Amino acid sequence: MEGIVDMIKQTPSTASFKVNKVAQQGSLSVHVADQLEALITQGKVAVGDKLPTENSLCESFGVSRTVIREAITHLKSLGLVETRRGVGTSVLRSSKLKALPAERINPTTVEDILHLLELRLTLEPAAAELAALRYDEEDRQRLELQHQAFANAYETKSQAREEDYLFHFAIATATKNPFFQSFYEQWSQSVIPRAKLLSNDINPLSSQRYLERVQEEHVQILNAILCRDGNAAREMMRQHLGRARDTYAQYRDLK
């Protein structure tokens, strides 16, 4: 049920604000994160204010704790909030930090990356949808294994290039269409934009923030596929690659 709910102040300094309960379609954590992000960036929740407790957020949005935690993790990756044990989640700033994977990229390389992402955007949302409809038990195990491998690589501060590639290749394999597999076999790791970045140009902090967002999006894609929700899988993959395209397009404006 949709409706507008007033959130209760958690501390004297916390501003009152309103959110919409989340409809049971698409990624719930994305809908929650988008609303909270808008409240923060529009100044409706001031810098230094604490967000309501996890329980209050669950009640206000009509979602589970898992959804709220995923949404908060996304806000942290944008540098908007921080969570401290015994204190809660507080707003750090009202504008997002750039989660760019590198300080600079050669203009020719940027164009190559954007062209490849344009191609992937035409193919991979369909692959994700087919994977959701066709995957078998072996595919499920492979998808979960490769997702965990990416998570492990991220935890060790790796760029997770191979793990990222193998996760997407597992999706292509689950389509049961050999031509999707051939696409990934042809490009190998070079299909992953970070494979084209020079190590000296990588900013470790912003790169980790970028990879945290990639991991969140992988979770959303994986969940949609394993739920056999083809429409959601297509949309989550479209958003995933669209955000990558938008990120790398920012390098066109960098000096």
C-alpha cells in the first residue's frame, strides 16, 4: 500500500521529513535509497542530523531490515552518511562524492569504454532476463560462486576485474544461448572498463567506493535472476550498465 508517512524525530536535531511506502516491484532497496538520497541532497535532512532508527525506517517504508541496510550501504558509498556503533547513521554532507574509479583516463580510452558500454547496454539486459527464465541448478551455483568471488576480491581491496568478468559471463552462460557466451569469450576481461585503466591513475579510496556500488548492483541483479523475475533482472542490468556509462562519461569533462 502506498501512502505518505511522517517520520518521527529520533533526536532533537533530526528534521521531520516524509517518505512514500515502497511498492512491491523492482528493487526495494533502490527505491528506499533514492528517496533518502533526495531528502539529503535537497536539504530536508541537514548535515549532522541522524536518520531515524532502522526499525522506524522499516515501518515508514514498509520494508525489511535487509532492504534498509542495503539502502544505507548505498548512501555510505556516495559519502552522504556514516554509521557508528551506538550512535546510528548521521548525514555527513548534502552532495554526493564522485565515485570515480581513477583520477584520469586517456580520452581515447574513455571513448573505447563508452562504445563498449553502449554495446553491452543493447545485449546484457536481455541476457539477464533470459538467465532469469532459463537458469538451472548448475547455473545458480555458478552465479552465487562468482558473486561471492567478487565480494571477496572487493574485501581485499582488489580491482576485481576478473571476478567482475566471470560474474557477467556466468549470466551469459545461464541464458543457454551460445552466442551470448561467445560475446564474452571474445572480449574476455577487456569487456570490464576497469581493465583498461592504468594502475598509476587509480584512486584507491574513490575506486573502492565505486566498487562498493558495483557490488550492490550485482546483488540486485543476482536476486532478480534467482527469483526468476525477468523484468526486474533486465531493469537491474540496464541500471547497472547505465550508471557505469554515466560514470565514465564524466571523464570527458575532466581536464
